[in-house]
Amino acid sequence: MKVQDVMTEPVRFCSPETNLAAATAAMWENDCGVLPVVADGRAIGVITDRDIAIALGTINRIASDVLVKDAMSAKLFAALLDDDIHSALKLMRKEKLHRLPVIDADGVLKGILSLNDVALQAVHANGKKKVELSYEDVVSTLKAVCEHRHPAPIKEGYKTASA
């Protein structure tokens, strides 16, 4: 089974120059917690609702004055359309990701793969001969993603409650 067989498309995205108020509104309107960030037609990262909350909770600025590029994840983890679903799950486990942007060979955003997509596929496929995702695939990925991670240091210029 390939990533393209399970992913959600089309996917809502934003640019690095989008402000956090607009990104939050897009997440609300599309009932999602992540937006891939696209520049020059290529996926370059993601911003999550958590990224927005942390950024706004640690600076003294309003959401419309902060750009996505200042709060987004610095590194892009993505799956290719033709990747095997198991390799995508392995990446999600390793990097503790709930969602992966799906790109083509040129880096163009084509969709998004979420744990919800994977879980639904496993549930709906169960009982059919062509089952390629097991409950174990889903549960082991969810378990790895939910493990606590050590937080990154707060970016320079951000304030903590104790500062």
C-alpha cells in the first residue's frame, strides 16, 4: 500500500509570510491542527496549532503581528507519493509526528498523511483479504508519537513565565 492510497487531499497550506492569526483561522475553518508551509511552490515545513500556542505564549505580540516563518518547525519531514505506508509509519514513529505532508519528487505538496487516515484505513480494511495495515501498525505508531519528548530550548527573544 502506498502513501497516496491513504493520504488526504487536497490539503490546506500557508506561506511563510502568513501571519499566525490567518494560519489559526485556516486551521479552525478546515478542522485541522497543522498547515504545511509552501514557498515557491514547494513544501518547506509545517506549522501546528501547538507551534502557534507556544509562540504566542512566549512573546508579547498579537497573532496578526507574528509570521508563520517565525514559529514554524525548522525541519520538514515528509513522505513521497509512492512511499510504502510502512516506511511512512516508521518515520512518524521515529520523529514522533502525527501528520506528514506528502510531496512529489519535486517537493510539490500533494496531500497530507495523518494517524487518523492510517487508523481509518486499518479499521475499514480489516476483514478483507487486502489488509496491509494491522492494528499493531497503528497502535505502535500512536504509542511512539505519544511518548514524551524533551522540549527544545526556547528561542532567543522569547520569554518564559519565570523570566
